Amino acid sequence: MTELHPALRENIRLLGEILGDCIREKPGPEWYERVEAVRQAAKDDRMQESGSGQRLAELLASLTDDQLVPVTRAFNQFLNLANLAEQYHSIRRRREPREEGPDESVHGTLARLAEQGVEPSRLHECVRDMRMEFVLTAHPTEVARRTLIMKYDEMSACLQRLDSEDLLPEEREREVGRLRQLITQAWNTDEIRYERPTAVDEARWGFAVVENSLWQALPDFLRELDGALVEQTGEGLPIEASPIRVASWMGGDRDGNPNVTAAVTREVLLLSRWMAADLFLRDLQDLRAELSMWEASPELQERVGGHREPYRALLSELRDRLRATRDWAEEAVRGSTEPSPEVMLDSAELIEPLQLCYDSLVACGMESVARGPLLDTLRRAHCFGLELIRLDVRQEASRHASAIGEIVEWLGLGDYTQWNETERQQFLIRELESRRPLVPRNWAPSEETREVLDTCRVIAEHPPEALGSYVISMAAQPSDVLAVILLLREAGMDHPMRIVPLFETLADLDHAPEALRALLELDWYREYTGGAQEVMIGYSDSAKDAGQMMAAWAQYQAQEALTQVASDYGVHLTLFHGRGGTVGRGGGPANRAILSQPPGSVNGSLRVTEQGEMIRFKFGLPRVARRSFNLYTSAVLEATVAPAPEPKPEWREMMHTLSGEAVRSYRGLVRETDEFVTYFRQATPEQELGKLALGSRPARRKPTGGVESLRAIPWIFAWTQMRLMLPAWLGSDAALGQALENGHEPLLNEMTRDWPFFRTHIDMLEMVLAKADLRIVSYYEQKLVEPDLRPLGETLRERLRGCVQHVNRLKGQEELLTQQPDFAHSMRVRNTYTDPLHYLQAELLQRDRDAAGRVPENVEKAMKVTMAGIAAGMRNTG
């Protein structure tokens, strides 16, 4: 059995030991002994030394209400500390010799591609022109409070300093002492939010990720990329190149979230500008100290009037303008105010003086100085700009159609809602080509239409560079896109904002290529795009609608067809991947996902959503963010210049067969089994999840709806909490089982070996099956599910067992994760701490339901802590 890496094991031991000391100190030694007894019972039960969970269940069931919270908090806190240690270890291992693999550095990828015969000029061109954008979303899956996240970040910094080989004894003692302070602070900090964050709060959290991590990580990574390019191609990365950008949905995603209004969007845009000005002011303070030289180019000397310290003089002017910009943004948040001439609204005004300083230093023989902190600031200016984070806006298509319909009706032009698609398109293009306004004066629209129009006005008031894409969910026809453009034009927008149709459900994905072709067939729209189109692929709702296997195949085929349609019209297509953190929402290792995309679909550009806890796991620390940038850049580079081969016809045929059986099986259970919904709500904490104040967004699109109205996140969160993990494997079990029974094992083995798409699907299936736990599922059923529903539970467990067998058979192994021993051992270590939380949660759910929700406050708090702790143990929620 593979053990944890010694350094990781030592860090987990150190953090756990300090946490134990905190518990002994407060609430006291007897509490430590109680927690330790529970931990030992969980460990023994896993080793089957005490009757399969019986001792653990008895211990936990005997806890009084007053004892619940400290015990649950202890296990939750340990899991968070284990996550911290593992996250730090993932960075630390980059310093150790290791084989290059799918997560190799961009340096290794460039070298390998060069060895494979890719021309250096092609490699340089691809990196130079690459466009990756990470879109931070407000999807409510981050359980940990920001207060605690900041403490965990500092703990990670302590671990890094403790890693130094030349640390003196007193220095080590000081770092361990600081760790002890931080863990004590965390132990004595409430981990549960009691009020939902507002949409503006969520946006501020996104800004904090930039401030605390990405601000440093991005220029550091670009230096690394520049060095790798020089070594492999002989030419560095141009200063103006910005292969990585950051956007956000926080404060812009109003689809299904009534809390995101035009006023919120306006405030978030201004706060983003305030934060950008503030961060650049900090850079300038350091640069003024650095650039004390007197020799400068004639251009710079002329600009500052022959000042004795020309660089400082120019940077002082820039500093004053940034202060004016920051002050204006702060005032504008409180009320409308016109910017003075000193206020900068265009990033070019920021870049120009910095570039002038850079060019002057190079011209005067001080290139080493130019390529110091000044270069970092210049690259930040190109990548972040004065807007810091570009804000996307998302709204549902029917809201735009309703607004247009209301205008048309008021003007007496007919009933827009009854017009066919051709009539709608003709009307919309005619109005787009018209010079007169459409929206009438002295008109009182409905509240919903007014909100749509107000949002368009906010967009029109801000510089183009402050905005990302306008995403239309449930877009089906060209009129859905044209309607948005018309509303934006009516609001005064005078630039072609990217309008992005989002295809989510299985039917949407099947229809997507036809919809894009119809859109690009319009001469007016094709001219509007300027030769570039973005399309968003939804992973969450398609998987919830059809099951993971069918959704994955539908997404693959849609991307293939969309790429071909764009090529037919000479349009560069950027695919925007709406992935979540879990496998059931398109999650998993990003580099493998990119490398498994259809050939030609990446083509040097990529947008992808990053949400909730995945933002922290991928970008929460500068060194973690640099590693993530490495993985994404490497994968996009390889997928562009050396894409995966086209799948063989027999592979396609098999995938059609597999996915057809998978969707029939999935829907047969989820939609057509009468008792399924009742089982789901009894066996999982789905109804109770609403008590967690995770985000500003409601859990349901319709407050009174059933499972069909439940968002994909709580749908997956609920199954994860009780470890059945159903959304990620249901349907795949039946499809693989039937194919194996019918003698297709040789073909499936070939697909697993040679087709990155299928191999990735099987790998992700293995990972999620490894997180499932039949013993935990059985316990939830015994405690929570009525006897007449338990046969359904037994059927599900039997199907899960079958899926495990099929995956092991395809991978030629006796047990899951044989080829990923580190992950397997990590799960075994975590089980000792997640098991008590599962048993406690089932007990607390039973108490809560028996009391019809009228339970003591500490019991409810303990239940919330179990949800947070299990999420930490599984390393994701939804």
C-alpha cells in the first residue's frame, strides 16, 4: 500500500497535533479525549475491527446536543487543514525530480513539441496569440468563510518557510509558533456564515483573489513563459501579449438570481475600477523608489521638461491621475458623477507612460532595470487594465424577447411573441439598420422590462474594455442574439459587444450547430462579429438533463460541429466552457479535459468558468495559480499545434450506442421511477442545504418546483454529502455493462488506450467512484429512508458496484485508483475524519426531521458544520 509522501505526512501530523493542542486548551482535555475516541472508532471501523460502523454510530448517537458542535467542528477543521497541506504539497513537488506527464510545465511541453518536429516559429506564434480567459463565477459552492481562507493562506506561507533547509532552530520555533497562533484563531472562529453574501460581496471576494494571488502570480508566470519561449524558440514573449485574462460573472450573472440588478452591476463595475487604480498605485509607489536614474531618452526628457529625475517625474503624473481615477470611482459608487479630465477610463492611458519609461531605459543601456518590476507592472496593465476584471452579463433569452415584445406592442406594431422566427429577424435587422430610436419616450415599461433596459444602459455607460461577453442562456434562434444587440444599441452602446449564446440541455446541444449556422448566415450579423464568435457550452444542466456520459458525448459532437460551421463562414470560434468543480458538472483535471477536446476546437483560444471552492484550489495562492496557469497554457498549446486525432468511425458508433443506452437508463430512473424523487429527498440533505448561506443565488429557479427546477449545484451537492455520487455515474453503469456483455471489450480497451476523450471520461468516472462509499450510503438509508423505499436504494448500490467492476475491468486492475496511489491513500486518510461527519449528519438529519425542523440552535449549527466538513473532505460541493 502506497503511503503519503513523507513531507506531506509530516505537515499533516504537525497541523493535526497543533489542532489537538487547541482542543485540549479549549474546550478542554475531556473534549480532546472524546474527539480522539471518535477518531479511533472511525479508524477501527474502517479496518473492520468493531463491526462495520456500529461502535462509531453508537458513540455519535450518544452525544448530547451540547456536545455535537465541538465534535463536528474538530473533524471539519482537520479536513480543512489536510486540504491546506495537500494544496501546499502540490506546489512543493514541482521542485522535486519527477517524470513529465499530463501536468508538465509549459517549459516541458514546448521542449517536447519541439522534439516532435513542431517549428519554433509555430510554437512562438501560438503562445504569442493565445487567448485564455478564466471567468470567476458566483455559483454558490464555496463553503469556507473568507475569514478562514485568509488564515489558511497564511498557514500555507508558514509551511513554505518551514520547508527551508537552512532554517535555524529559533526560526523554526518562530514559524511553528505562528502556525499555532493561526490554528488557534481558526479553531476559535465560527466557520458558518449566518447571512447570505450579497452579489456585491461576492464580487469583492473575486477582487480579493486578484489582489492576494493573481496580481503577483500572473507576471511571475509570464516571466516563466518568456524564458521558456526564449530557450525553445529564440524569441521572447512580447510585452503587449496577454495570453491570460480574468473575467467575472460576480455581479453580472442575473439568470435566475433576482438579487443581481442593474444597480448592482454598475456598482461592481465601479468597484473593479477602484480596485485596479488602487493596485496600480501600490505598484507605482515601488516603481518610484526603483527608477531613480537621471539618464533618459529624448522623448522622455521632453515629456517631463528636462526634470533631474525623469522617471519619477513621469510616474508622479501617472500616480496623480490614478488617484483621481480611484477617488472618482469611489464617489461614483455613492452617486452619479462625471469624471474629470484627470480620470483615466482607457487602459492605453495607463500603458503609454509605463511603456515610455521602459523604452527609455532600454535605449539608455539599462535593460536589466527595465525588465525588473517595471515589466511586471506593464504586463499587469496589458492583462488586467484599468478595469481589473472584465464583467460578463448573463440573462435568459425570454427576458429580452419579452422586453422587445412590450415595446412592439406599445408602438402598435403587432404581437412580437406570435411572430415566427423569420418575421422576428426581419424586424430586428430593420431596426438595427435604422437611424431612429425604437424605445419610445414617456413610456412606462413593466418592472421586468425596465430592469432589462436599465442593465443595457449600464453596459452602454462603461468603456468596452470593462466588459466581457453578454451571455444568453436558453438561446435557440438568431432572434435571441439580435434582440440583445438591438436593446444595447437603443441604450447607447456604440461598440460591438460579444454576444454569446449558451447551449445547456441535451436538446440545446443537438440544436447548437444549426442555430449558429442560421446566425452566421445573416450578412448583417456576420459583419457585426468582425470575424470572431464565442459560443458557450453548458456542462451542468446537460449532465443533469441526460446523465454524464450522454452529456459528455453531446458536448463533444456539438463542439465538432460548431467548429466546422465557424470554419465554413471564415469565423474564428472561441468555445466558452461552463464547467463546474465536480465531474457531474464537467469538472476534473483541466489539462486532461482540454487535451480531450475535438481536434481544431481549441485553436489557441479558450474561455472557462471557475467557481466557488475551485477558485481557491486553483488560484488562491500565487504559487498555486502559477501552477494552474502552467497546466492550462501547456494544454491549450498542445491542443492547438498537436491536437488529438479524429476518432475512428467505429469509436463514434460505439459512443452513439453507449450514450443512447446511458441516457435511457438515466432518465428511466430519474424521470420515470415514481419513488425516485421521494428517495432522493429522504436519503440526502437536499432540503436542508438551503440552510447554508452559500451565496446570493437561490437554490431553485422556481421556489415551488421539484427536482427538475433544482439547480445542478445542489443536485450534486446533495448526492455528494451521502456519498452515492449518483449524477456522475448513473447511466454509464448500464452502458458499459451492456457493451461488455455484448463482447465489445476489445473495442472499449482500444478507445480507452487511444482516444483521449474516452480515456478522460473513464478516468473521471474512476475518480468519482472512488469517492463513493456504499457503507455510508447504507447508513443514511437505515437512518432516513422509509422501509418501502429501501429496495430502490439497494438497486442503486448494486448498480454502483457494477459500475466499479466495469471500470476496473476496462483499466485492467483489481481495485480503483491502482494507477493513482497518492489519491487513493489521501482518500483513505480522509475517511477517518469524514466518517464521523457522515454518521453525525445522518443522526442530525433524523433529529431535525423528527422535530419537524424545530431543533435547538446548536443542533442545527452542528448539521451545517457536517455539510461544510464533508464538502472539505470530498474537496468539492457542486
